[in-house]
Amino acid sequence: MVAARNDEAAPLAVPEDVVKEITARLRRVEGQVRAIQRMIAERRDCHVIAQQMAAARAALERATVALMANSMAECIRPKAEGGVDQRELKRLTETFVKLLA
């Protein structure tokens, strides 16, 4: 596990396969955003551009949900050193609520 940086309370605690899945999603979003930038530079139809922006936003939201759901699943898994980390579970819940608002 990676040590926490000063700007973080806890390191990302999700399995490596989840990290790879989320990273792949983010790379696809990055490609979508680059394509949108090209479309704007080419002065393409605004409706088509807006549709692509909505698709990129939805893909980013799916990556966010995958990250949060997997983080929460890891958080509620009992730890050998004393059970569920209630403080981290509370933080994750608060973040999830903010994302849904």
C-alpha cells in the first residue's frame, strides 16, 4: 500500500484490477475530450459537440462511481487490526452524498 501524502487523509485502498479499470476509463474520457477539442477547432455542429460533451461527462461520472463504490467496499471490509475504519467510512459517505447532490 502507498503511504498517504500530506494533502490526503488516506491512500487509495482498492485492488489493482480496479485501479487499472478506472485508469482505462479515464484514458477513454481523455480521448473523448481531445476529440471534442478538435470538433470545436473545426467548428463542427454545436449539437454534436454538446452530445459528445455529455457522453464524456457521463463516462467520467461512471469512473467516479466505480472509484467510490470500490473504495467504500474496501473500507467496510473488516481489517485485521480492529474492524471497519468508521472515520474513513464516514468520509466516503459524505463524499458520495456530495457527488449525488
